[in-house]
Amino acid sequence: MEHSNGYIIGFAAAVCGVCAIIVSTTAVQLKPMVERNERLAIQEQVLALAGVSEEGILSDDDIEAAYKTRIEPRIIELDSGLLAEGVDAAGWDQQARMADPSTSVAAPENAARVRRLPNQSVVYFVKGEGGGPDKVILPIQGQGLWGTLYGYLAVASDGQTIDGLTFYKHKETPGLGGEVDNPRWKALWPGRKIYGPDGDVAIRVVKGSAGPVAEAPYDVDGLSGATITSRGVTNTLAFWLGPEAFGPYLERIGTSGGGS
């Protein structure tokens, strides 16, 4: 039995319409779950870097409880390092802020290839056991070999000492640049110093072995076979810890003992 072209087009349109309704309805219904999973992923990364828990150990409810107890997200003015007054950190979308011309500015030319800087940035204040300042976790990103490296850097309350580094999203080659995920490499970062005697960013990833903190306070072992990724990490830290980004904030917390 043959059908007219009009029938075929109408039938196809009806099927597409039904499918579109199903997809749209499903997306709306799943949106709260997706948003919660994204929020939990960030919280888990921050908690692990804060030393509160290891990734994959806590349940979702425990993650939320520990985050609420030990982590305080704050919004700062990036140019001055001052706490942004009257700004709620709940639901803060750093990437959206960076992309929106009304909430960001063009970044100065930089080797990390960061195109825009948010006017305001989230930072994660880690409370010590007594409730006082312990460390702060900063969101960072920069160009690796195959794409952008997205991560977090933990800095002690002196604003000078690195407490940890992790990259939660990247496109680097497994076994080479992908070794930024290797716990052994990440364990080399705590205790390294950010700024040299002249006040400039001195922390860097070197080619080959750097040695222990006492011998090489500003250097970290390079990633074998991943020179460009190693350089990308150095460039990323040089930019975000410099005067255009978190430099003013770290100087402020260093002189105030961890406060904003």
C-alpha cells in the first residue's frame, strides 16, 4: 500500500514531535539529578584536596555533610583579592561567569591561554578542626597538550605554601600527560613554595627529577614523555597565582593569617 508524500511527511513530523516531547520531558525530570551530581563531583574533589576524605570513599549524603561542615565557598573580587560583599556562592558557575562578557574581562596575553577572567571568583575556604582558617582551594585551568586542564590548587593559610594539586578534567594522553592524575605525582606538591624571594611566581614543573621539598622548594618532577603537559601545568600556575588572578588574594590571606 502506497502513501502520498503528504502522509509520509505528516507521519514523520508526528513521530519527531512525540520523540521531542519525550526527550524534553526526560531532560526536565532529570535536571535536578544532573545538577546534584555535578555539585557532588565538585564537593568530592574539594574535600579530597582539603584532606577531609579520599575520592570514592564517602556516600553522597556524607559528602554533602562533610562539605557543609568543613568547606565554606566564598566569592572574591579578583582584581583586589577582597571578599565580595553580598554575593551568594550557592550555585556559582565559574565557567559561565568567565564566558559572559558582562561578568568577565579579556585576560592579558598569557602562556596558559586563558582568554577571559571573571570579575569575581569562587574560592573554597577550608576550616581547621577548631573552625579557624586552615587552607584555601582555588579553581585553576590552562592549556595542556590536547585541551584545557581543569583543576584545583590547595594553598596553606600563609598564602605561600602549596598543600595539594589535582586536575579533575583534561584530554591528556593516558600514561604520558595523563599522569597528572597519578597519586605519586600529586604527592610531590605539598610543601612546595609558590613565590620566590623577589615575590614572583617561582613554582614550576621541571624536566626530570626535582628532588625533595627541602632541596627544591620551587620545583616539581616533570612528567616523563609529556613535556608540553608539564609546561602547561607550569604556565597554568604562573598565570592563576600571578597578579592578574589570585595573586592579590593570596597576598591578603598571607598577611592576615588565612582570612579574606
